[in-house]
Amino acid sequence: MADQVLDRVKSSLGPIALAIENPRLHRIYATVPREKIVDAVQALHKEFDTRYICVIGARDTGDDIELVYPFALEKEERLIVLKTLVPKSDLNIDTISEVIPGAVLYEREAFEMLGVNFRGHPQMDILFLPETWGEKGNPLRKDWVDPRKGGA
């Protein structure tokens, strides 16, 4: 069954993905260019009827923000993870919320904590930080300086 699922992923994402890996039985990772993230999510939605996302993970790698989109496929007993990089020099990527509405909150978190702007997002504003946060920056960025400790 794992080979059938992997074959379906490769068939769906093949023209979009930069790489597809299956390092463990129940995990499939696909790296996609940020310009193709909506296409990749739509392809998974069409092929596997994905209706929700587990989370959108985001981390500062130095020059880029890596976004990780895991989708649990219950019927297939697999986790498919889409990965993409957003360069810090241009922190824009399209929202997937039109395909997966539950992504709205996760995208807001990545916006607030790391500065990623999700184009087309219906409500891109802060989620966790106080309303008085203002221009104090994105606290999960490696280059962030805590203003309480002598920063900006």
C-alpha cells in the first residue's frame, strides 16, 4: 500500500515538486517552490480529498523561512508533508486558506512570529502578541532582538 500511495503522490505532485522523499513507511515529504504551494495543496486535495491540515510549521533557517505543511491521510495511514522556502529578502507566499480554510490561524502565527506575508489571506493580523506590540519585530526570527534587553 505504501508504494501505491507514494505513486499517487508522485503522479499528483511530479510536475510541481522539486523533490519527493519517502524516508519512512508512513511519511512522504515533497519539496515545492513557494510559487507552487497552492497548486501542490490543490493537487493533494484532489487526489486524497485532504480537508484539513495538522499545523503549518515555520522556522528561521538563516536566509530563509522554511514552511512545513503536514497533511494526515487517515484512510491511507500516511502523513504527507509539503515543504517550501520563503527567502527573507521577499517574505511573500500565497495563502492556502481558500483550499484548506483551517490554515488561516497557522498562517497568522507564521506572519506574527516570523514575518511571512500570506497573500490573499482574509485576516492577516496578530494572533498571540499583545495589541501594543507594534514594531517590535518577529520574536521567532534568529535576528530578533528583545526590546526589553536593550534592542530596538
